[in-house]
Amino acid sequence: MAGSKTLVVCSIDLGTTYSGYAFSFKADYEHDPQNVLMNSWRGGKTLSEKAPTSVLLDPKQTFHSFGYEAENKYTELAENDEHHDWYYFNRFKMILHVKKAGIPGEQLTLALEPESASIFCQKIPSSKFVDQATSGSTFIEPGKRYVVLDLGGGTADITVHKIGFLGDIHELRSASGGAWGGTRVDEEFRQFIVSFVGQDVWTEFMHKQMYDYLDMFREFETRKKTISTETSKRVIVRMPISLTDILKKKSNTTMQKALEKAGYKDKVESKGDKLFVNADLFKSFFSSAVDSIVSHLKDIFQDPASEDPPLVLMVGGFSNSKFVQERLKAAFPSKKFVVPLDAGLAVLKGSKTYSISFHKPYIPGFHLQSKITVIDSDQYFHPQRGWPSEIDGKVVMEFGKTEFRVTVYDETNKREFESYFDLLK
């Protein structure tokens, strides 16, 4: 990061649905780039490294709380009918006001999300990927082209990258996408409930039983992660008793009768505080989001500017969904899909690395002597096996051949590997 005397680097990820922060000390990072410290947020029965993007202001419009604490406090106020003068915001977009936040401009770096995710995946070992046959070296081979598919809570952002000869990242196609994140599935689930309880019942439940409302969607978030394309058994969804009571009061009917009237007789069964939902019906909640992602990926693969990337890197919280992973792999069987285990934290952790300045050592005959910079007498070590005998060397090819290999040394990651080139591709 700008400022060579920096001892600690902190990264902040402000997402539409969830936000978080991570930090590491310079000495710890130099010893192990994966040594990252993160906060743990508690929401109900869950412990998470990110918190809902929710903020609560008191009647004087002064900050009161953030995340799960804001949700819980506002719920408590609403249940006691004391919330009218408070200001509650959630799932919002924002502009970062650096000066008001007290962050000196020279100590702030705005990290690009696709590059942060790529850098994160370059640094992690194969054990940190869903498919452990994958490794970070996949993303440092010169000439490698790949899609960064960032599936967050609110949006799906899709970028195409290519690795340069020095390990730098080039953008072949800028970010594009739409509102096809995890909240689209939430909205489909909400519309499903409204379809049999009615809008009036749902509105009263949402406003007067806010704790049950939040708890229901927190549990639904967990259910989303357990579904796969092979799921065949009915999915159990908790239905708060308070919603059943409001339905009885306003419509004078039971949950089961409301389901049957709405045409769900053979698809959904109500027992106590639970709904037993047909697996195919539950999977349909994902259809709108996944179909939109597939359609947009097809457009990207067909765009000549993308250079037909063979690999897709999936990051973002929605990428943790096994169902989404399987649907995309089925839609594009010729593409390799790579998913880090910490897909939802890839941007957050990668942005910490992104913000640290990497100063490469001077190489006579390659770097201009006039560009040498010494910062705090920092020492930059040569590779253990020494620098390659040739810098900017030449490859002699026989007439008629279109393929050749060269040995490349990546000075940032201190890795030597063979790079393959085909002039016809």
C-alpha cells in the first residue's frame, strides 16, 4: 500500500447483502500471505465472517449499530412498537466518504474486485479449492485466459482476464452482468409464500413479526447451500407460527388449506411450523438467476474480444451454492470451473494482497537503470536458483512450425515453469 512504513493492511468489502473486513500485519504477510485475521459476526445460531449490510441510526440520526446487531435491535424496537423514529437501512449501495471516515487519501487503495479475486486464487494451495486438482499456478501461466464470475448477494459481475508474460493481469472484457445474485433466489422464495398466504398477510407478518421474518430468511440462506441438482427428497423449510396465526386471523384458513387452494397440494405439505417442499419446486427458486447467468456467459464466450477462455473462476457468496456450480458445469461441459473453498471471501482476502505494493528487484539489461527506487532499504531477494541466463531471450523456430515452449520465471511468485505457445491459437 502507499506508504512504505505501513505495518498493517486492512481490507473492507462493502457488499449489497453482506460486508466484512480483514487485516494482516506486514511481518505476518511476508512470512505467510495466507495469514489473514478476520472478525466473526454472530447472527442467531450462526457465526459468520461477514455481516448483513444493515445499519441503524437512532432518532437523532446518529449511528447506533451495524450488521446483525442492527437487525436484532430494530426487530426488538419494532416488536415493542418503538421503531417509528429510528432509521434502518439494509441491502444498500453506498459511496465511500474517505474524509468523513478518517482514512487519509494516501493510505487508501480502491481494489478492483475481479483482480482481487484472481490474486487471492493465485496465492492459495490446491487444498483450498473445491476441486483439489486445481492450484494457484493455474492463474499465473502467461497467456492463460479465464472468466471471473463474481456471484454476490445482489449481482453477478462477469469479467474476462488474461495473464501477461510478467504475471500481470490484463482485462480482455470489462465487468458486465445483472441482478442475478443470491437475493434473486430470496425474492422467488418470497413470491412463493405470498402466492398462498396473500400480500396482506405477508405485509403484516413482515412489519409486526420482524424477528420471525429475519430468522426465517437466515434459515432459508442455510437451506440454499444444501441443495444440489441431485436433491430428490423434500426440502424442509421452517414456517413461523406467527405467520400461521396471522393467516388464520385475516383469512380464516389453515396453512395446508391455503397451499391446496393455491395449487400446491401435491408439491408442499404443512406440518406444525414446517413446510415440506417438493425438491423440484425448491430448485425452481434458482431458475431465474441461473438462467440469466448462463445466457450472459454464452454471449461472453461468443464475443471475439474474450478470446474463448477455457476456464471460469467462481467467487462470491452465491458461488458457494452447489446447485449453481452443477448447473453451470452442465451448461458448459467444455469449460473448467474453479471454485475456492472461501469463494465468498475471495475478494475480501484478495484485496488485502492487491493493496500491497510489490517492488520487483532491479535486473540489469531488462529494467531501466533510471527507474531504480530504494525504499527504506528494503531487501528483495533473488530466486534461490538464480536469475535465468537469458532475459528477453529469443526462440529459434524451424520453418513451418507453429508451436514452441519457453522456460519462464515469475519473479513475483518465485516460480519457474514451462510455457506453451501455438501461433495458430
